[in-house]
Amino acid sequence: MHSRKDILNDAKKMLEYYQALGFDSLPISTRAFSNAKVVSAGGKDERLLAVREEIGDCNRCKLSQGRKNIVFGVGNAGARLMFIGEAPGKEEDLQGEPFVGEAGVLLTRLIEKMGFKREDVYIANIIKCRPPLNRDPEEDEINTCRPFLDRQIEVIAPEFIITLGRIALMTLMNNNKIRITAARGNFFEYKGIPVMPTFHPAYLLRNPKDKWLTWSDVKKVLERMA
């Protein structure tokens, strides 16, 4: 993207060009420019950085007492596809990046099988700090972190979201009764964005026979994206 100065220089050159051709005015309608906005090249990156800076060295909930790193999210801020898991694990806590352990390797393989690279998509979790012994996030922890996830989704504005596991699905849908086994493979909606729930990669490590079900789920996303 060009800066405001670059755009003004380009406009000046265009005006001089048409003037040299003998036009007294531009042979186009200026109405098209009435609502135009100049957006910086790193617009979404900068907005995500602002969310991260707002989180700061967070101590809003009890998880801050045992974590090593806040695991914010990683990937393309302009991604068409966003993956949302539940919480960082041991490796994620050490490295400060989501899905870098064994489950992360499996997720990366899935992303590549879909025809993308990790840097093409965006990956985040419901909460940003590792729960002790990888236990399920508790309600107060989810409620504390949820606004930051909502802001991430708002900034990225993905065309599709894939939730990984039951907690990510229940949280995004605000429905604690929903079950991943019944919901997976069916599209839901979050603020107008189609959401496809599927199994968490950690579950697939324990139940490799169900990998084909996850592939069936993400193929439905690929069909819509195409």
C-alpha cells in the first residue's frame, strides 16, 4: 500500500497527464473517491499489536501466576481463514506461540493438506495463558480473555473460522450444552462469519482413527472458500 504522500503524487501526475492530452477535467467521476480512505500497509498488524499491548503483562486472572509467556496468536492478520483452539499447552507456554507442540505439528499438517501454509492463516486460542497441568479453562478465565479474542476476530475479519475442540466451540457460540461430536461437520455462525467446528488436534493424537472426520469437516470449508 502507498502512503498518503505517494497517492497525492500519483494523483498529481495523473492530472498533468490528462492536462497534456487536452482535457479540462478528469474523464471520470469523482464520486468514487468520496468515501475512499487511505489505509497504512500494516493496518491490521498495527491494530492487532494494539490489542496485544492492551493485554500487557496481564494479571487479570489467576492463570498469570503460573504462566511463562502470554500466547497471543500468530499468522496473517489479513487471513481468510482463522483457527481457534482452547488454551496454550506446555510448549506453547515456553515459546509464546500457539500450536507448536505435538498437536501443533498435526495442525500444521492439516493446514498444509488444505493447500495453505501456517503463515497464510491465523491461529489463536480462547485464552492466552496455560492452565495448570493443561486442565480445562475455567469460566472466570474464559470470561476474562474472551474480549481479546473477540477483538482479534474483529481485526482479522476472516471469511471462515474453524474451531478446534469443544471448549472453543462452546465459548464462541456461548452455548455450554453444545457437543463437538454432534456439532462437527456442520456450519455455525459468529457475527456473520461461518464457523466450522472440528476435533482438537490433541484429541486426534489420542484417536488417530478420527482424522478422516476432521478432513471431512475442513473440506466443507474449502468447498465454500472456492
